[in-house]
Amino acid sequence: MPQRHLDRLSSTDASFLHQEGPTSHMHIGGVLVFDGPPPDITQYLDHVRSRLHLVPRYRQKLTTPPLETGRPLWVDDPDFNLEYHVRQTALPGPGTEEQLFLLAARIASQPLDRAKPLWENWLVEGLEGDRFALISKTHHALVDGVSGVDLATVLLDLEPSAAPRPDDLEPWRPRPEPSSVELVAAGVRGLAGAAVGLLERTVSAAAQPARSLGVLRDAAEGVGEIVWAGLNPAPETPLNVEIGPHRRYVVVRHRLDDYKAVKNALGGTVNDVLLTVVSGALARWLHSRGVRTEGLEMRALVPVSVRTEAQRGTLGNQLAAMRGPLPVYIHDPVARLEFVRRAMDGLKESKQAVGAATLAAVNNLAPPTVLAQASRLQFSTRLFNLLVTNIPGPQFPLYLLGRRLEDLFPLAFLPKNHALAVAVMSYNGAIDYGLLADYDALPDIDVIADGIDASLRELLEAAPRSARPTAASEPPARSSPTSNDSARNGDSDRILPTAGGRPKRGPAADMRAKRGRGSQTSRKGQSD
């Protein structure tokens, strides 16, 4: 689908605008760590500029029809300035990963300017180990996680040598800002288009009554299940408190092979193993706070992409939400995985996703005020305790101007009264966690991060020995001047309590060692 001037936001995209407040910022992003020296900022700006024609939405801003007669529209920004959106900064010495993630937390704590295109990109120099980073930040109304992975191919290449720039690229010329009459007309066209789409589906249903009856039954059951979920609220936990605007951000590195080994040995999917690992980590954190977990089943909002192959590469949100179980009361890791597997299988067989898609289609016809109320219901604290999202990424290396992408850490968002969001990204054999938390509510976020390591280690130890991945003998990873090499928030003046050193053995330690060996091999090849 082309990204055009005067495109109308979908109901799902608009809901992220309605949900945004002074303390709940609805942008997502990532921290991308590259091996090698940073490119010159002028070179990087030219690189971005040469690819922007592939994503016209990144030169567009929001505008709202008069008197809120329709949902917001995307219009070309006549004052678009690439230097405003692409920013350069540097870490102070020694340039640790802790300092990088502290910077990412600070950037995530600031809302995007609604008067401009809703994205920022930070080129971060000075990262120890001859590395640099990019921190991306994009409003969720513009892009969802899976679409964002596709957009990475705009700036990243499959080979160390960048693709040649097009010679016939014409200068970008924004369309004039629309008048009030044009805005109203565009809103009406969007509403009419939604109505025509609904009419076409109705006509198709009349032509295929047997098939349509089944679709209608599934949709009705799905809406009913969503209503039932709303009548059965999530339990009260220390995660569901009033939050502020400031954030903490920590990461965990794992290997995708470890998750595959667990699911092959014990059953389920990689996503089931991931939810089980998060459940175990949350149980440890609750126990550290003296919270009893007997009979406590937390709920995670698990976004599910319904993006089709035909929609790959398009912007906007193609999401349905499922509420997955986090059985923190189950101590045995194998029993916990089995519970999660059965529950997720039940959700997949249920009609929750169908019901969410049906409500989104109906909301496409709703006026903005009604849509705002519906979106608040979707993010009600009553329905879930935290966001857990798993984004599949490319399983091959990517490059930026000849520099290899080593790590891709995702950044999620915190809805109102939700103090933690867990985002997971798989890339080139790795699984990288990004934990975003409210600064005041979770000063002990290290406990959750360490619990993720421990929870996966329990599952690996429970798997039959024949199914476990072989741990290769590898050199140590890059050393860090800090006492805690877990890439936690902070710098030389720590702002978080130390939760103890990271384990020398285990899935995360193996992943760090693999990174270190890869970097040494890369540098040896360059010196040759």
C-alpha cells in the first residue's frame, strides 16, 4: 500500500495517539550496536537522505480535520529538516554499555513533537570496544514492531558494501498543506472508503453464505471472549501503579539455539519458552519484594501481528492483542512451561485475535471521541499486568555503511499504570531482551534481568542432556570497567543498586563470549 499525502490513520494507529499522555509515551524503537568506528555524520545523513524516498511517511506529519470531524491525517511536512530528526551525540569516557542504555532511557523519557514527523534517530559515538550505536525512536501510530523490522532494510544492507545510490532520484517536493475544506473532504473519503470496504465484505458474505456464517460466528465468539476477559481483571501487582515520565532500560543477551533446544526437548514454541522465562523472572522479583505468589497468575498483553505477505513493507499497525498467562505461582520450570504451552494453544484456538480484528474494523467507522474511549479500554490496567512482545528479526547479519550490526535491542512503551514492558528481538542467532521500566517504580529492575538468565538456565538444565546445545570453548567477552557487566543503566556514578555480578556460566555468558569471539574474528579479517 503506498504511503500517500492525506492518508487517514486507521483506528488502531489513532488509538496510540489517544493513549498518549504526559507519563505514557507511545513511541517504540531500538538500540542498534555496530562493530567498528562510527561513520561521519555528513556521510550518515547522506545515507539516510538517499533512502528516505522508500518510506515517504517519514517526511509526513499529523494534522487533524476541523472540529475533530475525522481521524488525523498524514500530510507532507513542508518544513521537513532531516538534521532535526537525525542527531549526533557521544558517550563520555569510558563509554560503557551501561552509559549507552542510560542514554537510551533518557531519550525514551521524552515525548515526540506532534508538530513534526514522528521519529528520531541518534548516532551515538564513543562506545567502548571500537563500536558505535544507533538509537531509533518512532511513534507507534506510525509503525508497529514487525513493520519496523522490515523498515530496517531501508538503512541496513545485506552486504558490507552499501547498495549504490540511485542516480535518477528527484529532489523531494512536499505537497502544499491542505486547507480546512480539503481536510474535511479527506476525512469523508476515508470514512467512505471504510464503509465501502464493509459493504464489499457484506456483498461477498451474501455470495458465500456458508463460509460467511462461519466467519460471523468466529467474530461473535471472539468479541464475546474479549468481553469475558474484561469481566475477569488481571490481579493487582506492584507493576500496576501510577508511573512518571522517566524510564530505566536494561538488556539481556541470550542465544536463539537455547530457546529452540528447550522447546524441542520439552515442547511448545519459542514464544512459549519466552513467556515461561519471563514468568520465572517475575516470580523471583516478587519474592525479592516479599510478595506471596501462591495462586497468582499474572497476565501479559501479547501483541500478535496479523500483517499479511501483501502488507510487508507497509507502515501502520496490523496488530491483534492476546492476553497470555504468566503463572508465577508454579515453581517447577517444566510444569510452568507446560501450563503456558497449554494456555497459549487454547488462546490460539480461541477467537480472541478474530474478535480484536473485528473490533478494529468496526472502529474504522467510529468518530474520534468514541474511538478514544475504545482505545482506553484496550489498555486498561484491569486487563493485563505488563506488555510482553516478541519480534522476529532477520537471522543473517546486516550492515550499515560497511559496519556489521552486532546487537539489536528493542524498546517498547509503557501504557498508563504499567511500570514494565518486556520486548524481545531475535537477530542472527541471538535473542535480545529490552526491559523498559518506570524509573521510580522499578529501582530493582536488575532483579528481573538476572531472573531472566536464571529462569532460562533452569529450563536448559531440565532439558534432556542430548537436547542441550553444545557450549563451545570461547575467549572471554569484552571487559567492562564496571563491577557489573550486565549492561545495566548507569555510568561511573551508579543510579541503580548493584544486584551482584552476572554469572560467569550460563546462556547469557555464552552469548557474550560468542559476541567477543565474533568481534575478534572480524578485526583479524580486517587486519589481514
